[in-house]
Amino acid sequence: MRRICICLMSMLMFLWTCCLAENDMNNIREICAKRSEWKSEYNSNGRRIDVDVPIVIPDVKKIPVISVKPYYAVNGQCLVSRVEPMEKIGEEGWYSVYEDCELLSYMGEEQTERGKVEVLDLDDYERAGMLVDYSAPFNKQNSKTKYTNEIFYPYERELSSVYAEDNPISLEEAIKYLEKIIEYFYPGESSVCVDRVELRSRLHQVEGMDDYILGDYVSDYLSGTYNLGIRQMMNGIPIYMDVGGKMSPELTKKKPELWKRKVRITGIASNFFEFMNEKSFMLNSIWMKKSNVIEEDVPLKDIDVIIKKIEEKILAGNIRNVYALKLGYCVYFDKLDETGYVLYPIWICECAYVESAKEELRPLSWVTDDREQQYYKRIVINAQTGEIEPMVITDEKQIYCPTVVTW
């Protein structure tokens, strides 16, 4: 009888443990309903760390896992959205430079300017990157010019009330121009969001690179600009990272065939759009195109599990400040298709991070925002397992899409 009781107790404990394991998996609606912010105080190695950030979750009902391919906006000298080839006007390094003479008309403006579109020839180099330059503000910057800047997340401000210095176009209007430009170059995959805003002042003259005393305005640089960190969205979910950008050089040296897969997509986390006005802007982008949906909706670890993992790094002395916590996608290699990739759900924790608890943060005096310091990092957390991924990937297994957990 005693043995039967012990067996029953063991079975009940096993079932209870299984229930607990299942209960720490949620759908996206449950995660949204549970909490919208993270506020807490920590003491770590004699340091006080205050966390007070919103938890940024996409407004969707499902989190699918999606197979994708690089989206080449220019193919054979033609834009995907156009039949007539663009005129090739030169080469810059590995890039072919084409002339665009339709974008402004597409946006409802008079086509008085012609823009440059720079892409890598697919025969030589398969990177999906594209640079669009319409009299870009960047072209007037040099070692004897500087600007001041202010960085913030779009949810921190009323976008219609934000204006760059002497710029009559608001941030909200600038984002509308961005959306039209993305629609022009990437038909069918034109969903985009702004992840971070850098408000740049008018350009000032300085004596040289090491001079931080701002002089007179540069006369033909008539207003400040909006430099926007942008993210492609697929199924309403932002693509924040690509695994290629985390691969160690040693890994690609050991297996050169991985190098090409890496460079096709590396740089997704650095997509940006700088806008002065409707005829002066620059777009730097790497985009993806949906192939098919692998899983329609997958469960995610409870948000408290994710936060607990980050807290471990805070208490260990590695994380000194948390700037943002966001749910989105990372692009991984597809195990089943050597030319394909997979969008898999991850959490991004933007933070001040050091390797040792003994190490002190040493901010550069001329850098005004913590998110531009050398200790600013983006930690990637697997949204299904709650495990933190390494900053640098040295194990080939970790570049492929993790095992997908289903309901």
C-alpha cells in the first residue's frame, strides 16, 4: 500500500511539473494582457540599477514562424516595380550605380531631381543591400562639419509635434515619406516601422575632427534632419536582428560556404532613413520577402521568465542599464534550404553591458547619448525557451533557426 501511495505521489508530482512547464508558455494576447512595463530596482555589486521601460509588443493576434528570402529591389537593372531598366551611370567600389527618375513623381512631387540607387551586382555578390541617394544630407558632411543630436524612441514623443531644427516638415510627415519610398522600392513587402529616432541639428562648421566647438552654420544646409532606425515588418512584427551580424570571423573562415549566406543579409539591424525634405534624403536597406509560413502561431515563454533571465545578468553585474525591451523577429539560416532564411521570435533587450562585474562604464566624453557608447548592446533572448543567445556566435548550430516549439 505504501509503495502504491509513493507511486501515485510521484505521478502527481510529475503531472504538476508538466502543468507548470506548460503554464509558462503563453500566446501573444496573454503576454500583452499580463504586463506593459517593467519597473524595478536592483542592487548589484554596490551599484543601484533602476529599470523603468515599456515592454514593446507588436499589435498582432498571432506569432508565426516564416521562411523568407532576400528581397532584391533591383534585378537586372530594373526595379521590381518597374519594367523599364534604369540607366547605369557608374560604379563605386563593388557597387553599380543607377539613376532613378521616377520616385519623386510616385510620391506626388515634381521630378526636378534625379536620384542614385546603389546595389551590388548579383553575379559577383549576393548581398541584398540597397542605398538610395536623393541629394542626401550626408553628402555635405565632412571632417570640418558637425551637428548636435538627440536620440529617443518613437513611443516617447508625440510625433506630430517633433520638428528638426528649422525644418517645416514634422517627424510624423517624414515617416509618411518613408512609407511611400519603401512602397516604391519593395512592393508587396512595404510594411515598415521606426525603431529609433535621431534628431539632428543643422550642420555647423568646425576646425577639424577633434574640434567640438561648433562654429557658423553651413550655408547651404538649411535645416536639421531626421535619422531614423527603421525595421521591416512582416505580419505586423518587426525584424530587429539578423544572425549573420553575430557570427564570429573564425566561423566563416572554417566554413567559407557560410560567408555568402551571412553577407546576403548582414546589416538588417542597421537599416536607416535620413530625411531633410522631400528632395533630400537617403535610404539604406536590406529587405526580406516571404516564402511561406512554417507555423501559423507559436507559443512564447511567459514575460516574467524573460525578465528573470535579464535580471540574472543585472545581478551578476553585466547589465548596468536597460533602455528597451522589445518582441520581434531575428533572421536565422534555414536548415532545409541553403538559400533561405527563417524569421523566428526573439526578445531584444537594449542595454549597457560589460563582460565583468568589476568593469566600470567609461563613456566617451564627446558622445552625448548612452545608446551610442561602446557599451551599448542588443541582447537577444529566444522567445520560446527564454535562453539568452551569445553576443558572438562561434558554434555553427546557433546560426540555424532554433527548434520551433508548437502548441
